[in-house]
Amino acid sequence: MSSPISPACAPFEPLPSRRQVMAAGAAGLALAALPAGAATPPALAELVARLTEGAAPERAGIALDIPQLVENGNSVDVAIRVESPMTEADHVRWIHVIAEKNPYPDVARFHLSPRSGRAEIRATLRLATSQKVAAVAALSGGGYVMADADVVVTLSACIDGG
Amino acid sequence: MASFNARITMPAEARAGEIVEVRVLVRHPMDRGGQVDAGGATVPRKILNRLTVTYAGEPVFRYDMHTGVSANPFVSFTTRAVETGDLIFEWREDGGATYTRTARLVVT
């Protein structure tokens, strides 16, 4: 397979017809006639900044447990644990998961409270392709922490159209 | 969907103050939209987009799901046992349908 994301997964862009390519090629504009390609995915830093309203999250006190090599991107186990006493004064408000190269990079958000006792969640995700997955946690004090991990996906979600 | 199948795994009883783990597995295709079915038609997006959990009337957990959550979504979270009461799980599906399940936690 040539592309990790099938047309059913990415927005479909019709390829130029042979006639268009020939005509453009004759004019030396073959490159310009090709579609610009799917919009480049926003960089991870940008996605994180949108969540944290520009604040730079600390890279400490949070563990993102996700396999480095995933055979099937349709269901990927992830476990996230944030070091927090989970008291009224100091707790995790939410944990947000980003997969930067998914068609929709915001994957999930878990809202916690002091009632949670521990800031620890597990879930199953879909990954469209090999990419960096990040978890950002918002603390009650106003700070943020994050962790990320590179994941290699051999069979991406989206490939079978199912 | 005709039948909504949810499996909730948690202890039936706990000591006050103990932190219990709640595991929730739901059968749902989580159609993310855009796929082409066998007939060539495009499948519309239809996912469970939110799970809210209340414990004895107080909200304790919320899970916002987008298209990046797998089919048959699983989630595990913790809550501190405070009093005997029902945990009420409510899922909201695209299109407005809701599904509710209840599990009782006895606190000793």
C-alpha cells in the first residue's frame, strides 16, 4: 500500500485528468497543476498551545503508557497517570489526548475531580498512522503538564474503510 | 441502535475512603463518518460523544469522545467510595439518543 491513509479517511481530492496533466506539462506547469495536497496537519505544539491557552506545559509528573509498536491502529490501549494528591486544593481537572496526524487530532478528554481519588485512566483509541501521541493534563492550580510518545502503526485505522 | 450493550466492571462493595476502579466497555461501532459501505454509500458519523458518571447524585467522571476513540470503546477510571449509592452511567450519542446504566456500590 502506498499511502497510510486511504481516500475514505482523508478528504478526497480528485487527481488531475490525463488531459489536464498533458496540457499543463506542455506549458511546463505540471507541478502547479497537481493538487496542493491535504492541508498540512497543525504541529503538535500548536495543538497543545490551543489547549493550554498559550502556556507552556511542564514535562513532568505525568506518565503516558502506550505501545511503541501497534499492529492495529483501530484499537490502541493507552494508560495515563498524573502524579497528584487529588485533593480539593490540588487536583487534575482534565486529561486531553492528542494524535497529531489523525484526521481529527483531538481524540478524547477525561474530566476528573477530587472525587476521583487517583488521576489514572485507561482507554482505547484509533490511530490513523504512525505519529506522536500526546497527553495534556490541566491542574487545578492553573498549570499544565504533558507527555508524548512516538507510536509506529503497522495497520492504520481507516485502511479498510471499516 | 436496537440494543445497547454495556459491561460495567467494579467492586460491589468497598470500605469508606477506598479508591475503586470502574471499567466500562460498550458495544458500539463508533462510525467516524466518511467510510464507504458495501453498497458504495458514505456512512454518516455516529459515535457516542460523551459518557457522564454520577455517584450518589454527584458527577464524578466525564469522558468526551471524538472520532479518534476506537469502536467498542473501553474506559477505566477511579472514584473514592464515600457512601452507599448508585453510579449512573449516561452515554450521549450523535443524533441525541441517550443510554443509561446503573451500578450500585455498597460502602461499609
